[in-house]
Amino acid sequence: MYDYNILRNIAEIEYSDIVDFTEYVGRKLRINLYDSTYIDIFYSVKSKIQRYSYHWEREEKDGRIYRHDNIPDGSWEHIYTFPKHFHFEKHENVKESYISDKPKKAIREFLEFARTMISEKT
């Protein structure tokens, strides 16, 4: 399992204005937000290429999801940054992903995105 402790600390300390609490769910780090939504972070270290997913689950709140991942799904080969891609609001709405490949930087980028989205909705 990936050691999520550094990412957990970043979320809890630097983003305490939107992060309620964090927990481990299986092999994922779950970041529970004050708006009753959550972000799941997953890293796989089994292959030579580190696979990841940053998934913000908002289905129950507003029917949306936001997910950056680099799982090489052939459906998204037309995306310029493939295998990196970004599911924007719906699973089938896929865009280029420029999230960092470095976990500490990527979590900050994704939580900044969440912070911005939450502040726009309030």
C-alpha cells in the first residue's frame, strides 16, 4: 500500500478550511470535505509506471464527479495527454489532464481546484 501519511497531513493542515477529516478506505485515502462530499486518492505501486487517481465524488450532492487519473483506458486515446486524463463533471466528459505526477504537488493542485469550486458554489 502507498504511504498516504504525507498527503493526509497536507490535506488536514493546509486545507483545513474545506477538509473535515481523512480516513483510509481500503487502499485509498479518503478526504471528507465539509460540504458532505469526498475525495478518494489512490496510488498503485505494483507496476513500473505509478498509476493514480484523484476522484472527487459529488454524485449525491449535485450529480457530478471530477477525476484525474492515468489509467490507460483506450476510450481516451484521442486526449492529447493520454494516458493522463480528466473526467470533468461526468465520466464521459473527458479533457486533458495537466495535474502533476508528483503526489505532494498533485494533491495541492486538486485540493485547490476543490476549494475554488466550493467557494464558487457558496
